[in-house]
Amino acid sequence: MKTNIPLAHLGGLTADEFLRDYWQKKPLLVRNAFPNLAALVGKEDLMELAQEDSIEARIVLEQDGNKKWALRKGPFTVKQYKQLPKTHWTLLVQAVDHYFPELAVYWQNFSFIPSWRTDDIMISYAPQGGSVGKHFDQYDVFLVQGGGQRRWQLGEFCDKDSPLVPNTPLRILADMPVTFDEVVNAGDLLYVPPRLAHYGVAENDCLTFSFGFRAPALAHALERLVDVALEHTGTESLYSDPQLTAQTHSAWLNPQHLQDLQQQILSLLSNPNILSTALAPFLSEPKYDDYEAMGEEIDPEELITRLQQGTIICRDPASRFVYVGEQGQAQHLYINGEEIEPSEFHAKADFMALLADSCQLTWDELKSHIEDHDNINWLCDQLSAGFWLLLED
């Protein structure tokens, strides 16, 4: 994706301009950014998903005018839906893009952001008055309005010391000075940076699509990095001090010695090979630990026929892909926390990168690559593993 071309869904900003001026800095409202998104998933789709055991779903009920809140966790039943009040509740369903590939394709609109930073597309349904309260999140989110209307108020940036409403199952802010107040319609986009207070209330029956981004905990990344560094070095790398100078008090811990020790440890951790070996699997782990991709067997001849007839290859929405090498050249490919070996099929680095970078690909985009025997055989192997899906046009 070229980063210097004006993008309609960012209000005419280029990717470079958005990242420079808005990303993790200030909100952005774009009217009619995605006019067709509302038609992809409806209220009934969402309520059916929330009845499944494997789906992460919640219902938030507001009681007594923003003073009392109730949180219920799915799966839910039709009976439970019927017992809900007519107003002032919200159903939230996580990772809806995992089940609707046509929705997952919308991630390509944000492909200027590294894909390992993406989390999932959560969708919420709310009747009039439905809300999850005044709150802030630790991640970036693009809120796209589906059907209906929602009133969004934004406040100030918060932190761990921001006062919360006591005795509630949710992290509701006790106070939120309003700096932004707008009603959004179907297709409108609102970008909200991390830790910015926000409060959305349904004006009528409405759906909101939340394109959420994740920020891996630095402590977890450090833990992986240390583990791999220890595996690579063992006890062979020792502290050295050839420039040691005499000191008069032998038990004194010299601050300069601490700095030398720190520098030698950091040098060990900053080894490029250790960095990629440790962090590429970590950053490609799927959202849900128990997820296993499911594929279908197909041979090269059948694959070519189906592609020529209009079938599209779609990246598995529930899997995460990371590659190491030059941009556009996957020297090492990681999917769902594991390095993918080329096995007996030696696919080309540019072809593997193309697949990992793309949400979906057509015959016209693939044909020059799969003329290569190794590439198409490797692709069939990966389709059978479930990392890519075949969708009818």
C-alpha cells in the first residue's frame, strides 16, 4: 500500500499524514468513510454468534442513570434475550471478523499499520440508550458506525490514577469533561487513540464496528527475548571488565560497574538474530490460544481452474502472519506462533510475502506467481493447512 496517496476513508489524509498527526495523538472523525459496511453483519447475525460456546460475548446493562452497571458473559440463549429490557443495554461480540471473511477484508484499509498490531473487529448492538459507560481503553480503535446512530462524546487522556465509579464490574470513569460531541451515522468513522476517554450512547437501534489494535505487553516481550537469549548463550557469555580500575572500598557497588553490566546484557538482548527468533513467533500468536486452522485438500490443477472461474484466495481471518527479511521478501514466515517450513516445496520469498501481506487475492494477481511449480504446490499445502481459504467471488 502506497503511503502518500490521499485515502477517502481517512478524510483525504494520506497514511503518512494520519500516522504523523493523529495516530496515538488525537481523534479523527470522517463522515461516510465506509458506506457499505453496515450491510455485512446485522443484529440477528450478532445475536446468533453470541449463542455459541466458542464466541467471546458480553451484555452490559445500565441501571439507575449511569450509577449501576451489570455485566453478563455469554454464551446467551433466546430466553435470555427475551428477558432483556427494551432500552439501555449493549451486546458486544469479539472477533466477528474471524467468522465473516468478507468483513475481515476491511482490514486492508488499514494495511499501512503493521498487521501484528491488529487485534480483532468487535461488533456491538444496542437499542436506544445502550452504552458501556464513560471509559478509556489501552489500545487504538477505529469505530465505524453500522446501522442506526450513536452519540459519541470524547474527553481527555486518562491514566491508571483517573478516578473510577466504585463497586461496578466495569471500569467506568467517575468524571469526563467533554471535548467532542457528535452523532455518527451509518458509515461514519471515528478514530480514538489509546487512553482517551470516550462515551457512546445509542440514539436508536444501532451497530458499531470496532477495529481494535493490540499493544503487546513489554514485560511479555522481554520475557520471550530473555528466554531465547539464554537458549542461545547458556552460561558461556560472562561479564568482562578488562579496563577495571582499583577502588579503595571493596564492598562498594560502583555505579559504573552496574552500567557496564547493564550494557553487556543489553548488547546480548539486541542481537538481531535473537530479536527475530524470539519476537516473530510471539507477535504472530493468534488471539485465542486454542485456535486451530482447518483447511481443505486441493491439487494444483483444481486450484487453477477454480481461480480462473472467479474463486478468491483469502487469508485466514483468525490466523496471524509475520515474516522476517526485506519488505516483500519472506525469508522466514511465521503463522500462529510457529515458523512455517517450506517442506519439500520451496516457495519463493516474494510469493510468500505477497500472500502474508494480502487480505485476499484474485487470479489476475496470482497467475504470474503460480506459474512457478514450487509456488503453487506450496500454496496447495498451505490451503490444506487452513492458513488460506477459498471463497467464491
